[in-house]
Amino acid sequence: METQSGNGILEDFRIEFLDCWQRMPNKGFFLVLLAAWLTLFQFLGNSTLGYINTPSLLEWMNAAYQFNHDPGANDDSYGRWIPFIVLGLFWWKRKQLVAQPLRTWWPGLLLLVGALVLHLLGYMAQQPKLSIFAMFAGVYGLMGLAWGRAWLRESFLPYALLVFCIPLGWAGVSLTFPLRMIVMRAVEFICNNILAIDVMREGTRLIDPSGRYGYEVAAACSGMRSLIATAAVAVIYAMVSFRSWWRRVVLIASALPLAVLGNVVRMLAIVIAAEIWGQEAGKAVDDGGPGGVFALLPYIPAFAGLLLLGRWIEEKRPGKAAPSETNKAESRGATAEAPPAAPADAPAAHTT
């Protein structure tokens, strides 16, 4: 079996890209407006010139995505990869998108004007996160203006992933505090009532009654990264595997409880390791272990849960009958098609 070379793959991609590009109308119209829209955010995008002294919203986002070594803040570095994921999903849906009736749709201007008003509010209130949302909403409006309502409908789900580009920073601490409390209460209950491990909870901290170890779910390890990763995978899985909206909503909504489950598993692993081998073993699991293998603990039950839920609610493909039903149908069909044999002594039919 021959494998396709790298040059062959690039050539196929080039041909496919050019084919899709040629089938899309209003390309120049869209690109000119997109350049003008992004220029606005480059030179008049950020009014908070304190910690990040730049008027560019794009530079402000890049600085916000830098890994923060402050243990009290959330890590927003995942935001820089979200646009590439969205572009990949658009490429995956390219045939569906270019098959839509692509035409200029002037109501898209309403989305653009609304995004502009939202940016002005964020600019005057010195809220760059609001301006980030406005920037992406404006690009969505431009796509609707250039290619129509059908394009917006087909592209909504992958495009919605861009909401994860908005850095949370310290705002994520207040958002994740309820999640931290849920995780710690669940771990306390499981340890005391199922695993027979005596632990006490003090807020978001678990301690051993004898004082041998103690662990706290810090804000940076509150599960926001696993929640966002699980939610992103859920959106991608829902978009790729299902067409009915209720199945997509169920799968995406499951991201929150599954992320909590993943962090419960992680904390249980830390407590069990500390109970058996001492404080240093629990700390090793908390730090990720050799090669960072334990850092994957929150994601294993979350992703496995998504796959199981997707399998449970999977769409039944039409035209596939059970084997027993198919055999019965074939036997009934064969019986109906075969005419009854005439008796040997029956008189021959004649016409007058």
C-alpha cells in the first residue's frame, strides 16, 4: 500500500483550497472590511494603559495569554490556540459551508453595528474583555454580510468556540470558587464514607486529622483549564458527530459535571498517595509526577464520559435494520413473491 508523500498532501490541500476559494463570492468585499475592522482594534482597541501599555487589543490579548506564575491567577495560555482550532473546524465543514446559498445579506450590518456599540462601551468603561467579545461578534457579522444567513447558521457552533479566547485572569477565581467547593465536599464524602480515609475539610483545604498532610485546591488548579478543555472537546465532538440540536446541547452541557468529576478523581489520587506513602508522594501526584502523567488525571474521566454519553445518545442511521428483522422481512418477501403451485390435475385455463 503506497503512502502519500508530504508534497502530495500539500498539493491536494492547495487544489482543495483553491476550489473552495473560487466558489466563494464577495471575497474582496469581506477581506477589505475585515482588515478595516481589525485595524480599529489594533489602534483603538484598548484604553487600559496601566499594566499593559498598548492601545492594541491584539497585543493586550497576547500579553494576557502569557503564562502567569502567580499561583492565585488562572492560566489563560490556551486562548492563543483556539483560533487555530476554529479554523480547522471551518476547513472540516468547508463542503457544507460552500454548498450554502452564499449571497450578500444586509441584516448582517445590524450585527456589525451592535458589535461596534459593544466595543465603544467596553472602550469607555476600560473593559478590554468586552471589546474582545465585540471584535469576534463583528467578524461574525461581516461573514453574515458577505455570505448570508445560511453561512451564519452552519458556522455558529465552531465559531462559538472563540468565546474561550477571552482571558479570565483574576475574574476566573470567583467563577471557579463554587467548583472548588463542590470538588472538596465530594472528596471529603468519598474519603470518609467509602474509602475509610479520615480527612477534614477547611474551606478549600483537606487535612489529615493527625496532621501528616494537607492539600488545598488553589485557584490556579481549580479545574478551569480542564473545564475549558472538556467544553471545547464537547463542542467539537457534538458538531462532528451529531446534527440534532438537542443531542448537541446535552453533550455540551455535560462538560461541567464531567470536569468536576475529573478533578474529584485527581484530588482522590493525591489523598490516596499521601495516605499510603506520605506527604511527598501526594505532592508528587499534585505536581504531575514523572513526565507529567498525573496531570492527565482530570481529563481521562471527562473525555471517557463524553464518549460514553455520545455513544448512548448516538443518532440511529436510517436504512439499517436489525439482522433478525432483515431475515424475517426477506422470508416474508420470498413467500409473497413465490406464487402457489397449481395442482397437477387442475384443468387448463382457456378463453372463449
